[in-house]
Amino acid sequence: MNKILSRVFSILPAVLLQCLWLYILFAWLAPWAAIINAALSVLALIFVLYIITKQDESTYKILWLLVILTFPLPGALLYLLFGNKRTTKPLKKRLDKSPLPDDKGDSSAAYEKLSSENIRLAQTFKWVENKTGFLPFENRTAKYYPLGDEMFPDMLEDMKKAERFIFVEYFIIENGLMWDSMVDILAERAANGVDVRVMYDDLGSISTYTRRDAEALKKKGIRCVSFNPLIVIKGTLNCRDHRKMLIIDGRVAYSGGVNLADEYINHIEKHGHWKDIGFRLTGESVGNYVRMFAQFWNAFAGEHIPDEYLTSLPAPDKSSSDGLILSYYDSPLRPDAVSNELYVDLLSQAKESAWFFTPYLMPGNALLDAFVRAARRGVDVRIIMPGVPDKKLVYRMSRSFYRVLLEAGVKIYEYTPGFVHAKACVIDGVVGTVGTVNLDYRSLFLHFENNSLFYRASLLDSLKSDFLATQEKSVERTVDSIGNGFVKWLVDGVLRIFAPLC
């Protein structure tokens, strides 16, 4: 709380000064109010035409159209500041100066295998590669964890074995048993010459991790930077680093929904039992995670990771092969929302089943329609949601989407023991994803995320088993159970309009 208040008070003088300037400006312009009002109306119309013709998510456009038509001047200013991708140029410039290495490995074996079995899915993988720059590889090992509690001990053991480097990048870091245990190992490894680097999102950790905490890490020999610091209100405020990854020596990578705070391993209880998932990778695909981290660190830390960390990765054990994997990251700076379009594409290919874990359910129209169409043509579409919310308003907004999905035949379950923070899907038991991507606008369109796309990997069997086990602890929602009536319809409609803000 002290960290939040200090940020608010640091920004407050600038906001007050801006308000004073606007008051003086409007007082001076008062005699020309009619002319100004007409000009603003013309400008609002131009803004509306501009937004309508943009290739953007329709729900997002509707929201901004309502705002601008209702409040032309402040609405246009807000759009220019927060609603337009042009405001993300500072971030894009920094990332463009740190491109991915040209030598990313050889994916020919992966495509040869996939093309021989499923040419349509091979096209999907190739599209993801073209949009993100990351290649698919044969999966060597991928261990699935149905809870953060089970993944955490393995993370500690792998960190203890680090010889060259440990990279840590998470949306939330909070002092407690989980993070303190990790810091003890990170400090010990750093003292023994291991290169240890930590990156966390400044807004995601605003109430849990301070600059003083980061400085304490540096004194232990651990490099630490915050992503996109909240110093002043700016157009890149919405672009958060929601990625989660732990990479050790380029031989092991961990990812999934688990942040570095005690509720994620159920050491403390905030919203009932915390249901989260993750995985441990080995093999060539770990190189994709090294490159993801390196690109961000090089762009935002002001120093570069040694090239040999990317070019001299451990040779994989090619005696084992367990399907295919393509690990990539999403970026709001790209023209295409990759994970959103990937889920639309996977749902369009589904023949038998499409099962999703998500903590939030606020999809755009394209993804919503993809769920509806899949269910209507007979695909077994299921979504597991939390039974105990972490954010009540967001939870209520998610429920505003239930009726259209349920009426189409989508089955929705709510996990009664507590909060589901898992983000995953499995389609026909053959292809699926595990990563950090929620089914909401913020995650699909505004945040940096990381995701791993699996094909015929045993991890998907573990994911299916866990999904069914979680479903057994959940209550199924029906059209009758969510209520009806004009007031509910009206509230749901309003909430769906403003869902892109949450």
C-alpha cells in the first residue's frame, strides 16, 4: 500500500498542474464556445470514422465509439493516450533495437513430422512461427504440474544445479516463503559465479515488491530490473509484462500460470484453494525461452546478455522424442493478436473436444463466435472457471458472457474449492497450449504473454486427466442457474461493453 500511495503522490502534482492549465484554457476560450463545440463535433466524427475503419477487435471499437461520441474532447484525448497502438512506439523502438538472433535452430524435422500427419495443423504452426519468429521443435521432455505446490520443489532443485545462468521473469513477485526460498538459492549461486538476472512487472508487483527489495537483490549479486516502471501516466501503461519463466543454463525452463507469491503454492489462502498449473521443459525448445528473456533484458535493462548464452546452448538428448512444441510470446506491439487468432483457429479445427482452463472469460467477438460455432456443430466445448473470485467485478463481467455460450451448448464449470488461475487448452486430445494467456481482452490484446503450443505430447494427456479431475470438483452452470430478466440482461450488456477495460 505504501508503494502505491508513493506513486500516486508522485504523479498528483503533475495531474493538478494539468487540471489548472485546462481550467485557464477553457476560461479563456469561453467566448468562442459555439465554434469550438462545432469543431469538436467534426473532429469526433473523424475519430469515429478512423476507429471504424481500423482492423481491430469490434468490442474494443464499440467501447471507444461510445466514449468519444459521449465526451468528444476527453474521449479523443483518452483514445490518443491509451487506446491507440501508436502510443506503444517507445516500447516498440526499444524491442526493435534488440531483435531475436538469426540462428534460432533447425525446425525441419518438426515440420516434416507434422506435415506428414496433419497438413492443416502444420499451417497453423507455420503461421505462429511467421508471426512471432519462434520455431517449433521436437519435444524432449515436458513435465506437467497440476498445482504450483508440486512444481515449486522441482524449481528449487534445478536452481541449485545452475552452473552458468539463471533467468527469472514474472508478473508478480512477493516476499514470503516461495520467493525468499528462491532468493537464498539465487544469492548462493551468484556468489559462486552464476549469472543471475531477475525481471518483474512494475505494475503487477506494485503492492508486493518495492525498489528497496530490488536494491537488496543487487547487493546479493543478483541483477534486477522492473519492466515499464509506473513513474508517470503514459500511453504504454496498459502494456504489462505478464510473462512467467524460470530458465536455468539453457537446459531447463519452467512456465505456466504460477507467479512467485505464496498463494500460488497454497502456503497461504487468499481465495480458497489456488488451482494453478505449470510445466518443466528440456530440449531445444528451452532455447526459445532463453531468446524471449534475452530480448526483453537487452531492451529494457540497459545492458546485454552475452551472445554465448544464446549460441552455445546444451546439446539436447535426441534419444527421446515426445511430440512437438512451439514456445512463443505474444506482443501488443504486433498487428496480430497471435494467441487470440490461434485459439480461433484451433476451435475451427476441433472435431471432437475443446477444453479450456481460464481465470477470466471476457473474449472478443471473434473468439466468442469461435466457441459458439464449435459447440453448435457438435464439438464438446468445456470451460473451467473459478468458483471463488479474486476480483469480484471482473468475475461478474466474466459471467456476463455465460448465457450466449451456454445457449450454444458450451459447458461451463466453476471450481468450488477456490480460485482457478490456470491458462490452458486441449483440442481433440492432440494439440493444446499451456502458458500465461487468459481469455480476456487485457491478456489477449494488451499484455506481453508467453505460451507453449504442444502437439501429440504426453503432457496433453496429463492436462486432460487434470481437467477431468478438476471438473469433478466443480459445479456445472446452466442457463437456468444464471438467472434471467430485463435487469440482468441490461447489466450484462453494460458489463460486456466495458469488459475490454478489465
